Amino acid sequence: MFTGLIEEIGEIASLRRTSSGVAVSVRAPRLAPEVRPGNSVAVSGVCLTVETAQSGLLAFHVGQETVQRSTAGAWQAGQRVNLERALAAGGRLGGHFVQGHVDATGTVTGVRREGETVWLSLSFPPEGAPYLVEKGSLAVEGVSLTIATLGPRELSIAVIPFTWDHTALVGLRPGDAVNLEYDILGKYVVNYLQRREGQAEGLTEDFLREQGFM
């Protein structure tokens, strides 16, 4: 379990294709001395298990299913990534509940500055709509963010200066793919309502509103 509060911006040092996914090493001079093999670290929103941690480098293996579902398959050496260690028991939850299980990838459609705030616009797959609500939580590249406005296929987020400057979001440009993880609480609500109503497909905003969830 993570919170979406980034501890360090790492840099991908190397990648190697394997028969079952991708072996990746990440430069993390601050976090590497503080983690051990077997620990969980979210890398741009993807929960990975540390295989080795030495000389300022963290080594991971990314499974094929994760490669297909996330942006991990397009990672490149030199790319900056967001890093967060798993939440310790009794730790302060400053963002929201983030599992590190990427649900889908979205696409950056706009980056616009308004004073010190950066407005980030993203498109998302239609099947994700039931899990998104205005003022609700969304993890983008592992960063806990709040949805400001929401349309049928696009949303916008007002990113405060500290978050923009202290995460790898600062390097995003229109057309970039990003990892999305929907709020786990919303996923449970949708699953419950689907089962209760005997629905096989996603819910509509009108239905959620009628049931008092919006």
C-alpha cells in the first residue's frame, strides 16, 4: 500500500528484455540505502519488488502483464521516474490509498500554466469513467492527485507548484502516456453495485447519482 506522495525522483539506469518481462535498474541515491531486497517500491505508480539495492541502484523485474497494462514497456534509460516506498504500519497517510496496481494508461492532452498552478489535462479509456468523480482521487504516475473537472473522456487536474516541481510530472508533454490507478474505494463501490444490480458492464453517472454516490 502506498499514499501517492513521492519520496524521490529516480532515473532509469538500464533496461533488459527477458522472457517474462523487463529487468530494470533505477538510480535512487537517497532511497537505495534505506530499502532491502523484498521491499515494495512504487516506480511511477507501478508496485515492484526490490531484487537488489546497492551502490545507489535499485533492481526490479517487471512482469509481462504489468508491461502490457502500464507504461513500463516504453520506459527508456535516462527517463525520470517517481519513487515511493510502501507505507509503514502506523505511517501518516497524506495522499490517498494507492495500491501500485495500474488500471490503465491515459494520454496527456494539455499542460497549461495559470499563475503558479499547472493545469494537466488527460484523456482516459471509456471503461474508466465509472471510477472517476470530480474532486475524487486519482493516481497519475504514482502521484496522488485530485480531479478538478471531469468530462466523458477527458479530465483536468490543478497541480500545485511543489508537486509539479518535486515529481517527474514536470517532464510531461502533450501526447505522453501516463499510468492511471483509480481510487480503490470507488472500485469497490462500483463492483458492489454491479453485483447488486446484476450488471455485467460498467455503470453510468446517472445510475451512481440515483444511488446517492454522486
